Amino acid sequence: MKKVIITLLCLLWYSAIAMPQWTSSHIDAQDKKVALFLDKLLVEGFEPSILNSVDQAANTLSLEAPFAIGSGNAHSMSTSSYPSVKLGVGIGVSIFTINPNALLNSVVHNIDQFTSNLSSLDSTSITNVPDDFFSLFANTLTDVPIPYYSFYFKIGLPEASQFLSDFPMDIGFRIGFIPNAGALLPSSLGIGSYTFKTGGFNIGVEARMQLLKASIFYTDIRLSADFSWREIAVGSKVNLPDEVTNGSSGLVDKNGVPVFLGGAYASVYGEYSYRSSLRPSMSYTWSGFVFSPRLFMGIDIPVIGGLYFGAGPDVNFGSVDISMNVNIDYTTSVSNLRPNTGTFPPGFDLTPYQGTREGSLKTTSGVKRTAFNAYDFRLIAGIQFFFMNFSLEYGVVSKHFAVTFYPFAIKF
């Protein structure tokens, strides 16, 4: 990036006479040239890479995001008839790995490597940014853990027929909320900073029917339907080092007209500083449904608890909306101006020609909506111990995990 800044400053110093048609003062002319240069970086350099990365991320998320919709719906072998009631309150997380170090290292590494790549851009790559330049940034969205709070309630159906007497059933619902996962992760790196945000909700219904009961051994089938809306956003900020360089430039007045003094165009020698920060951000939201028939079997010991195992397909459909923006904030400063060429009259005041200007540029070209109609096969294992329930879920297709803990899960 240092080469970019040096090249830019050279353009600013030596092109003022060749391109004098500005409509403001000397410092504003320099500021406008900076803005034009950075706009070219955005349009010709970043936007093609953003579009490519958004496409890749949308396709990946349409396969991986649906797993989180049905996560956390794992309960012990407690299916029974009216007036039995079951309820619980718990927390969980949907993640791509159950190794905490691997999770943290992947998320942080992606952003760290991306910000390093930004700071290493040079003048030869301004308009030739690789198509996968933003892929590390986009991939972070698939690695961010998605936590959730969950509450469920179930009630047994009356044994109103011989069928319901032979095969006890219960029905219930659950609701969940997705808190902000950003508080779980670091917020700064050596050369920049980043932010994460998650949010959303989940609602679902389920019916269960007991197929077999032999002493403490149980088998049941379950059919659930869930709807979820969720959001994940990630942002990064890379502060580039200040650059202060001395150089010469043609002088223009407040109307943008080159100043002609002593039979020649006047030029000045001064101090030019340039500072910028890049703030890429990316977000996605998804809304969708999942239908899940499952077969469970396990043991249930009254009061003490038990073990259970389940498996079944997930049929998902919905859509993923993803967008990427890149903001560039910059500050251009011209100071310590003094005559260089031309005859300056005594007392000629250069103060109005110098100063500081701040600006910001933004591109919003990376926006995409992708519909998903995904299939997964979920494996579930859990344990109930007194009033506590713990479960682990795995998606065979998505290769994602969900871990759920209900510290309060009772039936009566």
C-alpha cells in the first residue's frame, strides 16, 4: 500500500499544471485528485472482486446456513400421553467445528490475512485485484458461530382411542432467539480491527409418537417444522500508516485558475500528507423453513435420566441475502507552502491555498439473493441427567455441528 501512496503523491505534485481545471482552491484540487484516484481503486479494482466473492459466499451459505434452522430440537425419550407436560430452557450454538481453538483460529485468521492483503496492495495491483481477493473476508461468515436461546413446551394427547393408547403422542412448540456472538470473539488485530454481529429468532412445532416401550428402552418417531430468520454481519477496518512527503505542485487560485506570477506559472513547495482507512463490511440474512422426520431410540430411567440417539433428514427451503460494501475514509493535507517558481510579490499569503480535507467513498455493488432448497441428514446424540439435558448434532451433508444444553428440562 505504501507504493500506492507514493505513486498517488507523485501524481498530485506533478500533474496540477497539466490538469489545472479545478473549481476550488489548491488544497481542494489535491483532495479531488485523491478522491478520483480512490474511486478508480473501488470501481476498477475492488468491485469485480467483490461481485465474485459475493457469488461464492451466497452459494456456500445456501448450503450451510439451513443446518442452523433446525438445531437445538433434541430431547430425551419422554414421549407420553395427557396429562404429561414437558418444558425446558436452554442455550446452544451452531458451529462448523466443535474444536474451540480451530473455530477461533479460523475466524481470526481469515480477517487477519485479509487485512494483511489489503495493506500489501501496491500500484501494480490497483486495477488488477485478484477475483478471490475478498474470499477470505466472505468465508468468515460461514465460520462465525451462531448461538441461540431456546424454550420448549410439550403436552401429551389424551388417550381418546385405542391407537393413542397403544402409541402415546405429545405435541409442542419451541421458540428461540439468537444473541450477538460478537462479544465472544476478539475485536482487534495488530494492523486493524473487526466486528461481528449475529441476531434473529426461531419458532417451531413438533409432534412425537412412541413406537415401542420395553422396560426402560424406548423408540419414537418425531416430525418437526421450524421457521427461522437470522442475520450475521462482519466488518473490518484497516488503518494505513500516515505518509508525509515534501514536494512541488502548480498553484491554483480559489477559482481553480493557475496562478501566473512574474511571467511564469507559479509553483510551490510544501508538505503533503495522506492518510486513509479501508472499511469493508459484509452481511447476510436468511429466512427459511425446515421439515424434519426423525427416528429416536434410547433409555429412560425415571428421575435419574437416560441416553438417546436419533437420525433423520432435514428438508430446507428459503433464501439467503448477502451484500458487501467497502468504504474508504481519507484525509488530504497540504501545509508549509512556500514559493518554488515564479515571482511572488512581497507579502503574498499562501495560507488560503493550504489546509486539510476529509472525505469518504463507498461502493455497494456486491448484493445478491440466492434461494436454497437444501437437504441434510442429521445425527443426534444426547444425555438427560436429572433436570439437565445435553445434546450434540451433526449434519452429514453440511458437516456442521450444533451443541445444546438445557440446564432446566423437566417433565411431570
